[in-house]
Amino acid sequence: EQDFRNIDSILNRMQNILCGAGKYYRYYDINALEENDITELNNMLNVEPGDYSAEFFFNNNSLLMKNIDIRDEYELHNLLRKVINTNNNKIVFSRMPDLLIDCSDKLEFVEGLIHELSPISLDDFTEYVHQNYGHKINTFRSLLLTNFNKYITNGILMSDCEEFTDEQLTIMKNNLTEDIYSISTIKEMLTRLFNV
């Protein structure tokens, strides 16, 4: 296991080796890339700030990918890491195939999107992120369920919810005497007691 990690690290650092999905490696002559190919790679990264999957750029630049013989988003991530100038810290290469563009933290970025788009169904939100940032739907759903479940209620992402004041909380505690209530009963109670 340790030997594999060492070999993996060595191969990932080699200039003319690309790692693809499933941890396969192949020789790729980076020096054969023309200047306009590198310019196109740089230009495709001129997008709104955010946490992107290289799959977004792979899918939206299929002609370029074909011309430079890049076969999947992992190879693209690997290639970009080797040919893109990151001295300005505009692009940070995260765990493959993620890259942060003008963005310092993935979880902060996702939370900002939740606040911006909520209320929105979990399905619509993951589809939006897939279309606009390239993240795989199932993987992104897992990230949401693990890190942002406080915003998820009945399959809906909601971030802008009013909280009870201390006085309202006391009133609710006095009125909620049973162990279990239906949602409709709670809604009726909130309407009657607080006119919401």
C-alpha cells in the first residue's frame, strides 16, 4: 500500500504523465501542446468565482479536448495543474477533479449558494450545481447531506428561516403538551398564536 502511494506520487509529479479516472496513467507529451492550446485552456477558466469540477470544463470544451487528446476530467485536472500559471492564486487545484477559481473554501462557497438559491429542492439544487459547476449529482448530494443537513427539510434546502423569540418559544412550550404533533397542527398553531 505504501509503495503504491509512493509510485502514485512520483507519477503524478512527472511532467509528461497524466492520471485519469480509475488511477490509470499514460504518457502525454505536454511539450507538444501549441501556444494557442494553452491560451484556450487558460481562457476556458475565465468563469465566475466558485468551486468547479474539471468535468464542467471537459464537457463544455469537447472540441478542444479532442484536439489536445484529453480523455476525461481527471486527465484535464492533471494537465491544467501542469500547464496553468497559478502564481496569482486565482486557481487552486483541490482534490481531483475539483478546482477553486477565485474562491478560497469549497464549503463556504456551497453554503453561499444555498443562501442564494433557497428555498429550493435538493434535486433542483444538485442539478443546478451539476449544470453550472460540473459536480456529479450523487457525489454532491452526499456532500450536502454530510455537511449541510441543517438546511434540509423534507427534501428542500432552506436557509432563511425565522427563529422564535424567547417570548414565542415560551408560548410554544406552554402550548405543546403532547409528545407528537402533525405538521398541519403546528402550522395552524403558529398562525393562530403568532399570525405567521
